[in-house]
Amino acid sequence: MAPKEQQDPSYRILHEADLRAYLADVPAIAAQLGGAAADWAITEVGDGNLNLVFIVKGARGGIAVKQALPYVRLVGESWPLPLSRAHYEHLALVHQARLTGQLVPAVLHHDRALALTAMELLTPHIIMRRGLIEGIRYPRFVDDISTFMANTLFFSSDLALTAAEKKEGIAAFAGNHALCKITEDLIFTDPYRVAEQNRWTTPWLDATAQDFRDDLDLHVAISRLKLKFMASPEALIHGDLHTGSIMVTQDQTRVIDPEFAFYGPMGFDIGAVIANLLMAYLASAGHERAPGDRAVFEAWVLETVEGVWSEFARKFLVLWRSEARGDGYPVALFPGEAGTARLETERQAYMARLFQDTVGFAAAKTIRRILGLAHNLDFEAIADEKQRAICEARALRLARSMMLEAPSFTTIDAVTKAAREVRDWQPEFAR
Amino acid sequence: MAPKEQQDPSYRILHEADLRAYLADVPAIAAQLGGAAADWAITEVGDGNLNLVFIVKGARGGIAVKQALPYVRLVGESWPLPLSRAHYEHLALVHQARLTGQLVPAVLHHDRALALTAMELLTPHIIMRRGLIEGIRYPRFVDDISTFMANTLFFSSDLALTAAEKKEGIAAFAGNHALCKITEDLIFTDPYRVAEQNRWTTPWLDATAQDFRDDLDLHVAISRLKLKFMASPEALIHGDLHTGSIMVTQDQTRVIDPEFAFYGPMGFDIGAVIANLLMAYLASAGHERAPGDRAVFEAWVLETVEGVWSEFARKFLVLWRSEARGDGYPVALFPGEAGTARLETERQAYMARLFQDTVGFAAAKTIRRILGLAHNLDFEAIADEKQRAICEARALRLARSMMLEAPSFTTIDAVTKAAREVRDWQPEFAR
């Protein structure tokens, strides 16, 4: 058994008064907020599943303060969760900030013992998922998220690091296994078996849920993906890169909440972005006020899916051609014009393998949001439950085909084509 | 850059007198040796490339003492190598002893600061490679080495460990990266480029060596294997499992020297055993006194190659069916008779993928012994250099085909068939 980690004896949950006194003692924070500490407005706003989140506003500016609780907030003390996740989140934020600059919130202060991080307040940004439900388009998104993924993944991969640096990075995040375990259980196991925490839109999806629990080909496919998740430390991944971990305005994109970060397969991050866009696309019909009134938005979502992969791949390849200082694919083995050409062919083959992983992980991320514990507001916000189930059934149909027939999806256009085809498919219960 | 590790200030190289006094202070050792410390016979016998090795004999019994030097013994202080390798070797020995009992030497004492380990003296065992050169058959070998590999690999894999335990294991060995780097350079890079340390039997293999340096398909194949070596922590592997790391009698097999141990691809260990047997087979013609006088031995070597894989695979599958307590391939997803059958099919597919890795790594291990820095006595002991080159050319021909056409080798019999076919092939320079 892996040993349980010890909680720092100085850890305590900070309530408003404690927090005010604590923050007043941190010069960088006091300067950022301005004015007298007694006048700071402190509001607890955490709507996530795990942590306390405070917004603090002073005379000059505001900050966000995130403190981990020693249990899952949504469930309570019966589901303990190590505070060390705040440490790993901080490590990941520092890595991402170094490589992507403004694409993550600036960290102002971190206290490992208190599992607390104070960050730049993102305003007027909103959670991207909420914007997508409204049918809002984000013109910066493709460029920003593809830069985020290309930079954070490439520069923590064997293409950019020496093997020694890579092993040190893997070891530095090895302790975050409790967060990995959540993913292993909730994404890669539970939706495919009877598990108390599973839920789905009943009764319409009962038969489909049963099908997914009975389909042994799917169980082989998800087990292979689970093994890849556990034992393919390709790069330092965000680990939870859905549209609820992204804050946006029309001009800015910020990626937040990397507490699930560890060295894992790159396709898991890329697949998360693509899956959540595909779910936004297939949930859109449930948010129509009149048939077709979200057609422009929906077309944009699919263009965005295509752009996310193609721009990610393009930028990753640019980095590989110019910044390959790692121990993988040593350029010394590919000299001259012929070597350069052969390596370029191999780069394309590498990206094709990564695309296969991406398709599989995108499918896994979709299925868990419909048959597992944690659902997406995209679907949940569809008040008519039968209409919601229709949208979800379409997403499940697409995901099932992506997981079982991943090799038939050789391009991102094949994925968006399949999504378009399923957009108006009617499940049997709706006919 | 990965930081350089600090040498413990109490480290010192032990010469005979120091060693005698040191050992006399360790009760377990004094008891094992018996008699007065002044009467112990101490001989330095290290013929490896890296360490000091002493044999100490007392009135009652003997021990072997291995001390790491802060540099590569073969080269000298100009090639520093961290002492921590003795720590990782000790960790690996403990792991192997727990899982294979008598198949590794018993550890009597370990001193991390001195990078020193005292072990059971293996006598009258000899290095297996020397026995193979003599044409000696070892009837226990298949059973013992397949047990060693099945147990050590299975029980450190995702099939036997929780993901948390696995990540802790990976982290515990992450610091052994300097030893991994030797493999990365000498096996996966240097033989395919101009490197000062490379050597081969010249002039006969000059053209072949040039071919290997020019063949870009080979360079892609070896780069994919290198990436797998660096970023596929499937299990705690020995890391240097050639026939020079195995000591044998007719009745016993002992695996020694796991200082290259880390979490890597299982096929690397299995491929190492198979490659070194294939080299023994193809070197055998060079040790004939009369044509065909080693035919029985050679037939035994190829049977052994077949037995190593098939017994390994059989035992690994037995463990998987009965001891699968890990997070990989959860049995909950494969219930009932249909589930059991589907999981069994997937186990076969898993073994087929592992066999592909094994074939590729076996090829890499062969090529490095003929075109790289460290050569095998199997070939080196062939005094007639042209005859040696002929044997080596055959091994290179086989290895090249195994590396480039790995998928065409779907069974171990296909490998031994190809070996048999190349046994009497004459390279152009010999015609």
C-alpha cells in the first residue's frame, strides 16, 4: 500500500477573519489589494467540487484565494483527499506560467502548509462552459488553447528534456496519485460497471447505460486507455482540461485549476478539450429557442474542434523542428537533407499516433460525463429531461464509435463529420 | 539540467586492510565468515567495467563484497558515475529476492554511504557467458530465468500494483538516471552514428557499420525503441540482463548486478536474454574445433531461446490470471464467462505487443555489442578476426531484420527460424 500522507500540523481551514489577518501579513498581497485590510471585501465563491475559493477585493485591486480542504467538498469528510494537491497545482501553475505567460493566472503567493494559493483575480472572465451554453463564440480560443497545449506538453516531453530531467519531473509529481486515482476510477472504470455513484438521465438512457456496462469490446478499449493513462508519462499534463477549467473573455483565455497535473499521456489533455467542445456542440440542440437558431454557433464549435487539433499539431511540430533539445529522436541520427526529410516523416507518424490517443481519450471523457458521477452543465442545463437524454444519446453514440473505431478517424475532419452526422440522429426512445 | 548528486562525505574507497576492519565490525558478516578477521583471505576480483569486487573467505564460509567507484572503472576518473547506483542495485536486489527467492544472491549487508553491498558468495557458479562459449548446456536455465522475469516484472507492473504504489516505485528509482543514460547512449544512439567509442571488427565490418550509420529506417526504429525505453515505466526491470549478469551451475541460476534497474519496458529485459542467447548461437561457429562439433549445443541454445519466451509468457499469464490485484485491466469490467473469455483474448493481445517490443529490444542489444563500445566475449573470444567478423555479420543481419520487420516475427519460432537461416549465410567479404 502507498502510505497515507501526513497533514502539516499548522494546517487549518481559513475562515473570513483568519484569512483577512493572514493576507494582511503577505506584503505582495497587501500591495495588490491596497487600502486597509479591515476594508477588504471577502466572499467565498467556490462552486467547484473540491476547494474553498475566496474573492478578495481592496481599494486598488482584487485577488482570488484557493484553499484545499482535506476532503472532497462536494461529498464531505467521508471522502478524504490529500492537501498536497495544492502543492502540485502550484508546481503546475509555475510550469505553465513559465511556458505560456498570460494564459494562466499569475500566482501571487503560495503556502504549502495551508494548501493555499493566492492568484490574480480574473475579471470579467467567465467559465467557458457557461459561455458555450449561452451560445457565445470565443475568437481567441483556438489560438490560445493550442499555444497552451503545444508549449506545456512539448517542453515537458522527451523531445525537449533530457531523460534525467524528465525522470525528475515524473518523480516530482508522483505523489499526486490520489488525484490520478479519481480519474482512474471515475473516467476509466465506473461508467462501465455498476457503481453507486453513477447516474444518467433515466429512464431514457437506462438501456444505453446497460449496453455500455455489457459491451466487452468497450471494456477492452477503456482498459487500454486506462493503462496508457497510468503508465505513459509523456509530458506534464493539466489533467482536467475541460471547458470548466478555462476562463474566457472575447479577448483572453486563462487556464485554471491544474490540481490533477502529473506526467501522463498528452492525448488526455487534447482529448479533454475536444470532448468538451463536442459535448457543447451536441448539447446545443437542447438550448435552441427556435430550430436552427444556434446554427452559426454550432458551426463555430466544430470549426473550433478542427482548429484545436490542427493548430496544436502545427505549433507542436514547429517547436519540435526548432527546440528539440531532448534525448528523444536525437537529430544526430537524422543528418543531411535525407535525414531531415525522414525525421519529418516520422514526426507526422508520431502526430498520427498522438491523434489516435486523442480520439480515444476524447471518447472516454465524453462517456464519463453522461454515465458517470460528474456531469456537465452543457447537458444538465437542458431542463427538458427527454430532450437532454436525446442530446446525451447522440454524444454517447459518437463517443462509442470514436472509442471502438479510433483508427478509422485519421483526421480531425473525420471527427467533426461524424459529429455533424449524429447531430440530428434520433435515438429509438425519441422516435 | 538535472542536479549532480552529492557524494556522502564518509565515502572512501576501501582497500584490503580497511575492508577487513570494516567487515569485522559487521556481526552478520563476521558470523558468516567465521574465525579471526586477521585470517580472512581477501582478493579483489572485479572484472566488470564499473566496480570493485572482493571475495572474502573465512574459516566457515565466504562472501562477495561489491563497492561502487565514483567513476567508470574501465575508463577512469574522466568518466564519473554516481555512487547512488549501489543504492538502486540494493533496492532492486531486495525486490528480486522477495519475488524470486534463491534466484539472486542473498544480501548480507548494505552500506549506502560507502556504496557497498556484501552478498552470499556464489560458488562454484560461473558467468553463464563463459559456459556458453565452452559449449556447456544449462538444463535449469529456461525454468529459472523465466521465473525470474515473470515474477519480477509482473509484480512490479500495473497488473499487480495499485497506480499509487506504481508511481512510488517509479519515483524511488527515478534518481538512477545516470545509469539509464549509459544505455540510452551506448545502445540506442551511438552505434547508429559516428562516435569515438564505437568499434567493430575492422576492416571486414567497415561497410556494414557504415550501412547502419546511413540507414534512416533503422534510425527511426531505434529512436522509437529509445523513446519506449525512456518513457514506458511498465515494470521494475533489471536493466542489464545479459548472460554476463547471470551465474550458473548445472543445478542453479543466479541473476546478479541489477545496478541499471529502473521502471522501464519489460521487453528490454526479455530482449536482453534472447539477444545474448542468439549471439551465443551465432558465435558458436567461431568456436568449433571441427565443423558441426557444437551442433547439439547450438540446437539447445535455440530451444532455450524458444523456451525463454514461451515459459516467460506462460508464467506471466498464470500470474495475471491468479494475482491481478493491480489497477490495470480491472476484473470488475470482465464479469462472467463472457468477460473471462474476452479478458483472456486481451491478455494474448497484450503478450503479442510485449513480444514485438522484445524482438525490437533484442535487435538493439545485439547491434550495440557488435558496432558499439561494449562487446561480448562470445565474439571477442574468436581469435580469427575474419571468422569473428563472419559470425558478427550474421548476427547483424538477423538483428537488422528483427528491428525493421519486427511485426513479421509473430512467434518466437519465427525468430529461431531466422537465426537458423542466417547460421550459415556468408557475407560478401567471406565469399
